[in-house]
Amino acid sequence: MPAFIRDANGVLSVSGVSLADIAAQYGSPLYVYSGDGIRNDYRRFAGAVGPAGGRVHFALKANSALGVIALLAHEGAGADIVSGGELARALAAGIPASKIVFSGVGKAADEIAAALDAGIGQINAESPQEVEAISQIAASRGIKAPVALRVNVDVTPQTHAKISTGQRSTKFGVSTAQNEAANLYRQIAADPHISAAGLAVHIGSQITSLDPFEQAYRALLDFGTALRAEGLDVPVLDLGGGIGVDYEAGEACDFTDYGALVSRLFADSGFILGFEPGRSIMANNGVLLTRVIYVKDGDNKRFVIVDAAMNDLLRPTLYEAHHAIQTVQSPGPGIGPADIVGPVCETGDYLGQGRDMPQLGAGDALAVLSAGAYGAVMASSYNTRPPAGELLVMDGTCHVLRRQRTVAELLAEETVPDF
Ligand SMILES: *Cc1c(COP(=O)(O)O)cnc(C)c1O
């Protein structure tokens, strides 16, 4: 069942709280998350991969609100991070350092040092240069860094180009095509300042077929098995994230088939498995709440101009992503297709195009659905618009996770030279 549903009066609601009431009390634009939904979906994911024996590290880059991470930490989740900033967030939200995996192609020396000093569980290295940097920083501290190697198994994930990471033409991982990855893993295993932690893949995001996963996981399993046959220690196979979600109906993900796939592939393989879901836990547990400013009839098109914009939710214009957009109140008679656009001065500033909308007037609240992942985290203050705040509804109670900054606060962050 979707986390956001219509109540007996036809009003969109979450955990029994009406979004109309939330809009009235907390204003807009505002991200609203379902804590109950996040908890359920995390538990369902952990349950689906549980039989295969895995560690779940929530990918913070999908949604890194401290309140969201803390909720997942409470459920036992670890974290997959991609920066020193996310390291600080994961630790602040109560995720133990030992349950944190550090991914990404460009970890800077200060970020590696901070991760090692915190006692991080695993660093997924992506190049010989990075392995060398980690080794040196570990040596200077007299410790052994836990390093896994992210490999590139050249799989096309059949998703949007900007979120495809599995092909050899991308910047991600070390190719297994020649001996490059095997040689680097041998070097990792022999390095006195590194403890070899295993192998990792992550082929992309919003992947809606199991085939690319199966291809990549088989290749990873073969590669790991070959390294083990040489006598090398390969404790973990980290399978990344990437499970696609339903952006049309907003239904929660069904992880059953994915869980069955990993059980089938890795049963009795003796590897510890790692998982890094982000979008599949969060996307359908969040909406962007916005209100109509004007309905403008253009020459041959109608525009619904709302108070949320591309600075709040970049996905439609960045990825041509589709987000369902619904009225919070029970919808009235249809008025035909309209573009739902923000006030930002860019033609690319739209939340939806050519949508059949009901009658709307100024002040009416709309919900942009499936906005819980890669929404608030990508927000900016473009056009000096303070990005939307974030609110979590759990067990019928609203918790403000982050209030919207004021323009005065934005200006106060800057300094003007004394000309
Ligand atoms: C982005 C990312 C994830 C999460 O991907 P989702 O599609 O949100 O599940 C996991 N692992 C790595 C290394 C990533 O970069």
C-alpha cells in the first residue's frame, strides 16, 4: 500500500495526518516523509535479503536528513557514504563507524583520514592511486585500513544515462576485463597497512529489471571466487544499490524477487554480502508539498505555477524524471493538460509537463509524489530561494527535521569585501 493515501474525505494523508493540515500548519514548499513507511520498507528489504546473510548499509546520498538516518540507525541499518560530510552525518545520527562503508571515486586525504580516525568499517577504493593514498594515511597512523575494491564488470544497467555507473566507459570502479582489478586486489592483500575487505559493485540506479543485477553479481561472484582460489582473503561481496521504484503508482517496492535472486546466486558461497539500498527505501515515502500561486493560460498551454521549483526538486529537469502530481484535496472536475512549473527563471523549471489536472486556484495544495529520494539532498538556493524544509510523520506525530532557512540566513552566510 502506498504511504500517502486518501482518507475518508478524499484528502491525501500520511499516517492518518492530512497533508492539508500539514500545509496549513507548516507552510510550503515542504518535504513530508512517512516514518512508518521508511521503517516498513527497511524491514522488508532486510527481511528479503536476510536469508542470503547480508549487511544493509543505507545509501545516505538518497536522503541524508539526520532524522531519517537516525530512524534507520534505530532499525539496525549501517550507512553507505560518499563524502566526509556524509561520514559526519552518519556518525551524528548514531550509526556506529564499524557499520559505515565509504564509496566514491574521489575520496580526498582529509576524508580518508577522518574515516580511519572514526574506525570506519570498509572503504571501497576505486583506483590504484586511491589505494596508495589510503595505505599511506593508514601507515602514518600505524593502523590497517579495511579496503574493498570496487570493480567495474561492464554491465549496462538499462536506466537513465546520468545514473548508469556499470559500463566500462564510466568513471566508476576498476575494470575486471584485463588483469587490472586482479592485480590491484593482490596489491591490496599484500599491503601491510591494509586489510583486504573484499569486492564491491554498484552498476547504477533506478534499475527496473533483475537481469543487469544478475549479470553483474555473477561476474562479481566469479571474480571473487577466482581470487579466493589464489589463496587471497575476500570476506565481503558488496552488491551496491540501484533497485528501481514505481514512480507512476507510488507503490512500495516488492523486494521478494531481488531477495530470491541473491539467495539463489550466493547460497553457500561463503561470502558475507553487503547491500546499499537508497532510492528503494525512500522514494515513495516522501512527497514535496507545494501550493498554487497562479494558474496562467499561455498561448496554447496552461501553466500551474507553484511555490516549489527546480531548486527544491531537480529530478524532472535533470533526469527527465516523472513524478505523479496530485491535489491534496479531493480532486474536482478536470481542466485538461497543464504544465506544473515553479517560479525559477529557467524553461527547465518544471515539476511535471502535460498533466491532466483538476480545477485549481491560488492557494490550493499539491503533492509531488515519490520525492523522498534524491529530492531534498539535491536542493539548492538558486534564485535565492531557500530550499524546502523537511518534516517526518511517524505514528501520527509530525516532527520537523529541518526548517526552511530564511533569506536573511542565506545572506548572513556571505561576506562582502571592504571596497
Ligand atoms: C548511489 C549509490 C547507491 C544507492 O543507489 P540507489 O539507486 O539509491 O539504491 C549505492 N551504492 C553506491 C556506491 C552509490 O553510489
